[in-house]
Amino acid sequence: MNLEITQENLYLILPCKVSRVTQIYAHEHHVTIIEAMRRFYRSETYKLLADESTKYWHYGPVALYQEWMEEMGLQQ
């Protein structure tokens, strides 16, 4: 069994990461999960997360959320 994360199998772990980041955002910014997901999928942070070479997939949801907030100029 190959346990290496590659660009070809990265999609398997993205939904869990996206789900938790958008839950945090929705709660903090009083928007729906759907709206939070729309915003996150359009972000540069998501593009970096979806690119295996950046290794953003190593980040936990809080770190990803912080990266996203920094991108948007909403550092907390």
C-alpha cells in the first residue's frame, strides 16, 4: 500500500480540511457553511492547499484558517 501524498491523491484529504476551516469561518463571521465554502474555494489559500508541492496539506484547520485570514487582511 502506497501512503505517499501526491497531486493525484491529494483530493482525498481536501474535503476534511475544507470542512473544518469553513466551519470555523462560518461561526466567526456569521455566514452559512455554503457561503463560507464558496469564499474559501475562491481563495488563494485554497489554491495553495490544493497544490501538493506547497505542503499546505500538512497544516491543521486552525493554521489554514489563520493563513486565509491573513490573505484577506483579517488577521486575528
